[in-house]
Amino acid sequence: MTNSDLPETFRRLRAAATHWVVPMVYAMKQKGATPYEILIASLLSARTLDTTTTVVYPELFKLANTPEKMLRLSEAQIERVIHRVAFSNAKAKQILGLSRILVEHHDGRVPDTLEELDELPGVGRKIANLTVTMAFDKPGITVDTHVHRIVNRWGYVKTKTPDETEIALREKLPRAYWIEINGLLIPFGQNICRPTNPFCSKCPIYEFCERVGVSKSR
């Protein structure tokens, strides 16, 4: 796949996405979630299915949906509410830690730069990019396992890790596609371009894909 293929590729992906479930954080943005809610929900979703996280985060936000309110809870209280997500003990500690930093160093506000977000406990590049794009509509490229797998399968980049993929995409992918690529490729990867035995026969962009590493498909 080359840059000349991207306009038609993304047009088809947008059309197909109307039939797929909107990823959790993108749905939150559509409903007017605050930057803090987006940041915390993104942290909760790490290594956890959206179907679980979408049940858990509203329960937590009923108790506390600002860093100031979160600091009134104990680590044990937070863990009890979020126990269904992966690594709930560690995440409860991280939520308190970053909430304290936000109150003490950022006047209770979520930073709007990738560099500052990346320094918060438990955040990292993926969540930092997701927060920058979803909470502040700033350019960023959120690379999860789906994005990493698919753009390599396309032959658009040749990288070994999600971090390498982000760097490669920042150099090659036109900015017009930065914010939306993650929101399109998550459901595309869940429904069509699966890790193993992908549905190539149903793929709307089959003609643009080099199918790198695909030995078996449906």
C-alpha cells in the first residue's frame, strides 16, 4: 500500500465502520466525556475488553469523575469498583497517583501535550496519544495491536513493535489520517483483519493490501 491508495482506503473503511461497534473511547468522546474521564477510562481499558470496561468506568465515575473527588477515595475503594478489569490493583494505585499529580502540579487539569501525559504513572505512549486526540482534538497517532498488525500487513510500514510503528507512521502517514486511523482499524481488526485467518474475502480494501505474513485466510 502506498500513500496514493490512502484516500480510497480510508473512504472505504469509513463506510464499512458504520456497521461496526464504535470503540469505547470514541463513543465516550461522542457523548461529551471530559479529558479526565477519557484518560481514566483509557487506563482502565489496558489489557481489558471494551465490553468489560464500558460497564466498569461508569460505576467508578459515579463515585468520582474528577481528580479532586478521586483523591477522596482509598485505593481499596477504587479497586473494589474496578476489580473486573485486568491488573485492577495496579490500576487503582495508578489512578490515585496520577490524580494526585494532576491536582498538585496541573491545577486538576489533564495536560494536553503528549510529553506531559507520557510522564503520568500508568499512561505511556498509547494512552497519551489517545487522550491527546480524543480529549483535545490534537494530532496524534494511537498505535495499539490492531494498528500495528494491520499497517504492517498492508505493507505500508515494516516495524517490529507498536512504538516503532508510531514513529514510522509519524514520518509517512499524512496528518489528515492521524486521529482517525486508530478508531477505524480497531473495529476493522476485530471484524475483518483478524490476527489469524483474516476474512480477506470480505475485506473492502483487499486490492490495496500486500497481505504480508498472511498464509491462511477466509
